[in-house]
Amino acid sequence: MKQLRIVLALVCLLSGFFAAQADDHVVVPPEQKENDVDVKGIIFGHIGDSYEWHITDIGHTHVTVPLPVIVHSSVSGWHVFMSSKISHGHTHDGFYVAPAGSYEGKIVEKNAAGEEVRPIDISITKVTMGIFINCILLLIIILGVANWYRKRSPESEAPGGFVGFMEMFIMMVHDDIIKEGVGPNYRKFAPYLLTAFFFIFISNVIGLIPLFPGGANVTGNIAITMVLALFTFFIVNVFGNKHYWKDIFWPEVPWWLKIPIPMMPFIELFGIFTKPFALMIRLFANMLAGHMAILVLTCLVFITASMGPAINGSMTVASVLFSVFMNMLEVLVAFIQAYVFTMLSAVFIGLAQETGHGEHKAKEEGAIS
Amino acid sequence: MSLLLPESGLVFWMLLSFGIVFFILAKFGFPAIVNMVENRKKYIDESLENAKEANEQLSKLKAESSAIIASANKEQGRILKEAMQERDKIINEARKKAEFTAQKELEDAKKQIQMEKDEAIRDIRRQVAVLSVDIAEKIIRKNLDEEKKQMDMIDRMLEEVVSKSKN
């Protein structure tokens, strides 16, 4: 208890100290007044995508990691250059970041008619870099663990330390989620579901680390969750058996629900698309909301900076305490969302594999979504 | 709203990297780990089964060995008993034989003694006869005249010799 009190006192002191210097640390657009904090800009800058990886500002110096821009213009073909060439409103080879309009924040160029158009843009953006970092980390971890096993025979003793932890983790996902969800022929789908679980989990956790290699909002980006949901969608429908398709086009319901108006088949057909859509939105919204909540709580310090030392000091303490709480909650959410995505994917795949007239696992679906 | 619109470039990179990662991990990563863990589980189950069997065999062997020891003990007792009986029998026989031999030897000795005694008596008799002849000769040489005296003397002497020898 005594230690806790000392820690709390230190936190209060430090936060007061930082609050006094707050305006040095915040990204302040030049057109705004010194104390007017652009909260929306900060939050959307952090959770959105960008062409460069902004780390921090020291004084008025931007500390950023430039990333390669790869664009294909319908006028001038392929262009590859570093994002530092187009930062702060600069124009490079006719490309520039649109300051406003429907393409705000994206690279655009002017076509022959003088209109702003989007080139084909496959730049390595912040989120792309985040994907790469997470993928490399995932490969290192899993292949490292797999390598430990490749050098040993099943007769050797069980691993300890990190390999043992990963084994426990992997087997938990494998036995509790995949085997339970998919059913008897789970073996074929285990690698995809395990990859999806660990990709989401690692991305979620890395996204919580505020410093450079982490912090990219990967799983809170709809493009990423869309790809993951598409993978599940294709696996469900490609490996779905006869019984699955029969259930969609000729479900076991009273005939007047099928003839003359195919009401139930329509609903079932619609369900094929809503299931992965729900997967996509659930993961995206949860991670986005978590990042937003933490950012808003952190911004409280800077918003209240102009309200005098008493309010600012107390809000700082509250902000730090809530941020700590939110971060802990987010660690839990990082696991839960990976778990839920994998489990629902497993259940959808399992439903498409069912052959008999067994009970549908609709109950489980309803409980989570 | 840009948050809700998937960016095509990101979709492209995500498809590419997730696809590659999925391919690599599905080929080299997860199956290796899962198979290994399952093999180990199988191996542990087998080992447990083997250990159980070995234990059963061991207890069976123990029972067998104790049975063998018990029977060996019994056998040992029986052999000892038999040996004792045998020993007693041999000793008895030996004693009887020894007694018999001793008896026989004794009898032989007695016979021998008897024979030797008889021989000795015969010898003495012979000697007596020789002596008496000698004496008679002497007496005859000395007193041939007194016949009656001579005869008396011979008789007396003979009597003495006989009585002496009888003793």
C-alpha cells in the first residue's frame, strides 16, 4: 500500500510537470493559437493512415520516418519516391497530398482537365509498414518456435520458457477454439485460423505500444479487417459442402416460405454476406474505439491546459489513471477480439461442414455478436 | 467517413502479406508445432500405458518370485529333513556294523585265545610229559631200587603237575 501511494504521488508530480510543458508536445497546426489543441486532428492522425510515420515533435521539429510512396499515374506511369518529398504541402512529379476535398490526406494529381484524381496508390503507408512489422514479428515468433520442435523428437521433454508459453497458447487456440468450433474435420482449417488469431492478437498488442515500431492502428483499419473477413468468407464458401448449399437454397422450413416467393433462401443468401461483414465491423470498431478512448483520455491533459492549474492538475491525474485502466482493458480486448474473430470464423466454417441434421450453433453466434 | 472506406492500396498489401504469412506458417509453422505436441501427447499416453503394463508385469514377477522362494524354502526343509533322516540311518547302520564287527572280532579273539590256551595246555602237557620223563629218568637213575617209592613219587608228582595245570 505504501509503495502504491508513493507511485501515485510521483505520477501526480510528473503529470503536473508535463502538463506545464504540454503545448510543446502536441501537434499544433500553425494557423491555430498556441493553447487551442486540435483534438480531432490528433486523434484522427493517430488512428488513421498516413504516408509517413510521425513519431513526435520536439519543439517545432517533426520527428518522422519517411516511407516509400508507390503510385501509378494514368498520365505518367509508375512513380516511386520517399514520402518526405511530398510532406508539408510539397509537390513531387505532380503528386501532392490533397489538403481538403473528398481525397483529403491522400495523394492526388491533376489530370489533363485540371481535376484532382487519385492515381493507383500502393504506397507503403504507416499501416502497411505496421502490417509488415507485425507479419515479420509473427513469422519470427512462430517459425522460431517451430524450429525448436524441428530439432527435437517427440520423445524429448516438453519445452519451457517462451517456447513453452507459445505452445500452451497455440494449443489453447487449437483445442479450445478450432477443434470445438469447426468439428471433426478441423485439421484442414487449423493453419488459417491459427494464423488469423495470432496475426490479430499481435497486431492488437503492437498497436497498444505507443512508440515507433508499435502504435500503428492495424486491426482498427477497415481494409485489414475486410481482408481477414474475406479470407473467412472464401474459406467458408469454397469448402462448404452439399448440405450447406442445400440449407441456403432449400432450407427446411414450411413450403410457403420458399414458394412462390423464395423468402428464406433470400435471407439465407443474405446471411452468407452478413456473417463476414459482422466479423469485419466487429474487429474494426472494437480496436478503433479502444484507440480512440485512450487518445481522448490522453488529450484531456492538453485540453484542460488552458483552464488553470487546479483543473488541469486534477484532470491530469484522472487522465493518467483512466489511461492506465484503459490500456489494461485494451490488453484484454486485444485477446478477446482475436479470440472472438477466430472462434466465429471457426463456427462459420464448422457450420458449412456439417452433414447431419444436428443442432445449429445459432445460439453461439447470437450470444457474441 | 474515410475511416469506413477500405483503401485499395492497403487491401492490396494486406492481401499480399497476409497471404504470404499464411502460406509460410501453414507450411512450416503451425503444423510442425501442432503435430509435435500431438505426437508428444501420443508418446506420453503410450509411455503411461507401457509403464502400467511394466508395473503389472513387475507385480506378477514379484508374486512369482515370492512363490518360488516359498517353494524353495519348503524344498530346503524337506531336503534337510531327508538328509537328517539319512544321516541318522547311516549312523545307525554304521553303529550296528561296528557293533557287529566288534562282536565278531571279540569272538575271534576269544576263539584265538581259547585256541592259544589249548595250545599252551597242550604245550605244557608236552613239557610236563618231557619233564616227567626227565624226572622219571633222574629218579629212575637215582632210585631204581625202591620201586614202590619210585611209583609213589611219580604219582604224587604227576598229581601236582595236573593240579597245578588245572589251576
